[in-house]
Amino acid sequence: MIIGYASITLMLYSPTSLKEKRQIIKSLITKIRTTLNVSCAEVDLNDKWQLAQIGIATVSNDRRIVDTQINSVISLIEKDGRAEIVDVVVNTI
């Protein structure tokens, strides 16, 4: 069993309040969960309205599938355009 997880730090330019940030992040997380079937949640930087950190996790019996799913999440965020990826930390067990 291979477990892959990533911590992705995002910069958001459009929100002017925490409420707007939460709407964007919640929408993005829902899109990731439904499209790619991975676990996803906002894990840090909750009080900063221009930064967000989301965590994703996936499990498979093949490392290539785990890597592909994590790369797909990164691509989806980049294509979405509402957030810029500042940092990505990926680990597999």
C-alpha cells in the first residue's frame, strides 16, 4: 500500500475578507474531491485572507498512480486560476 500526501500553500489575490477566501477555498476543495477522488482539506493559515494551505491524501497499490493523482491536483489548481501555488511539499509512504 502506497500513501501519498501533499501540503500545498496558495496565494489568493482576489479576496478582500476571510469570508471571500473561505468561499474560494471551499469551492476549490469540492472541485478537487469530486473530480479527482482524493481527500482534501484546508489545514493551515486559516486566519490569513490572502494565504491558504490545503492538504491532500491518496492511497493506492501503485506509486505511479499516487504521483499522477497528486500531479493532477496541482494541475487542477493551476488551471482554476483563482489561486497561485506558492509551495508544494509531497511525501509518499
